[in-house]
Amino acid sequence: MLLKGKNIAITGSGRGLGRAIALACAKEGANIGLTSRTLEQLNNVKRETEELGTGVKVVVQNGDITKYEEVEEIFRVFHEELGLLNGVIANAGASWMASAHEVPPEKFAMVINANILGVFYTFRAAYPYLKKDDKNNKARFIITGSAVYPSVMGRFSSYTASKYGVVGLQKELATEYKRENIIVNMILPTQVDTKLLRGRRAGDGNKPPGVLDPEELNDYYLFLMSDYANRMNDELIYPSYFEAARKFIADAPGDKKDNWEVFQDYLKEKSPRVFDNVKKFGNLMDFILIRSK
């Protein structure tokens, strides 16, 4: 198992992407701390996790990621029940769609609080409980960002501002804590079939073309939690780049996809643009090639 015995906490894990990540990590042998605002959803995910039959420990603690006292309590409980944490995934988020002049100020603040303060609160509360004593197996702090950075969609001023801001926060954290054996990285999906994107229609089987299922992002989180990513710090990973590469993996001859060393020449010939987007992430491409077999 890829993550056997590791302890991982995931915010926003009651549904959608957080749920998918939790199940993927548990399937790979990690003990899981689940948190979101809704206890019923968390208990459902806990039940699904336990039904995998991997024997991992699952701890549930609900709370509001925008209230620091509650976040402190969440991570105190996780530490008490699981021990030191090998990784934390700051996945909880919020969005609001409207033209900037029409956004209620309290809604703008709500999005900023969830997407920036929530990440800061998560890091600050988790910091004392991160396992920082092994430079060969560093503690991981992973942020769920968005491909609106560095682009703009329109009508998402609060969301876009928050996702630009959290990139700056990552750079500070990655710089400040690299000597403490903590690495900080971000995954920036384009569109995922979650309630954040499609509301109550999420998961109805009618997602638009180009929208990913939450489970299709699991490999990126598993990679960043794994030994493959021990030297990665302050990286922005855009799944859309690697999903484009997967299409070439599917069509490549068998002898061209054993590993990145042999596949890169094939990819460069077939699509220089896709190659340029992924070439600096050889370890991730190796991981994807292994998982594609």
C-alpha cells in the first residue's frame, strides 16, 4: 500500500473532492482524520472508508474551518486519536457567482474567509502535530487551489481573489518551513463535478464535457503524499496538463510507456505543447505511468 500507516487529515471531506481523496488515501493504507461542517456527511464517509476493509483508523470531527477555535479543537482531536500527522490536505472551500458590483459584502468575505483564512487556520492548528523529524519523509501540507490562477473566469471575483491569494500564502509557508521538514504544494483543478461547481446537480451523471469526476484527481493527491514527492516544495500542479498527457499514454505503444525516461521522447514528438507543460514533473509522470498500467 502506497500510504500504509500514515496519518492524514483532510478538510472539506464530507462530500465531493474531499470524500474522494479520503477514500483513496484509506484504500492505500492511511489512517484518516475527516472534518467538515456537516457531521452526517462525515459519518457517511467514515462508513464508506471502513467498508473498504483496509483496517485503517478513521476519526471524525466536525467544525467550521473559518473559526479558529474550532479548527484548533479539530486538530487536537486528530492528534489525540491518530498521533502525529504525516500530511494535511486543506481542501475546504467556498464560492459565490455574481458580478463584482452585485456580490453582497458578507458573501465576498465568506469566500475569502473559507479559501484563505481557512487554509491559514488549518496550517496553524495542524503545525504542532505535524511529523517533522524525518527529512527523508517530510510532512506534507497540500492545498486545493484552482486553475482560475493565473486566469480569470468572470463573475467570480471573490473566488478568483481568494485563489490568487492562497498561492501567495503557499509561497510564504513553503519558504518559512522548508527547514522544518514541511513541504507545501498545491493542486489546481479546472472543473470538477462537485457541489461547488454544479450545486445539487453534482454527481447526477450529466456533467458537461471537460468536467472531471472527483475521483479522477485522486492520483495527484496520492502522489504528493507519497515518497515520490519528498523533494517537491512550492509547486503548482495543474491536473489538466497531465490529463492531456494521459491521452497520449493510452495510445502509446507498450515499449514507449514503461517510464518517463522513455515516454518523454514519444510525447515530445506527438505534442510539444503537452510535453512542455509536464516536463519538469518527471516524478509525477513516472507515477502516472505506473498507475496507468
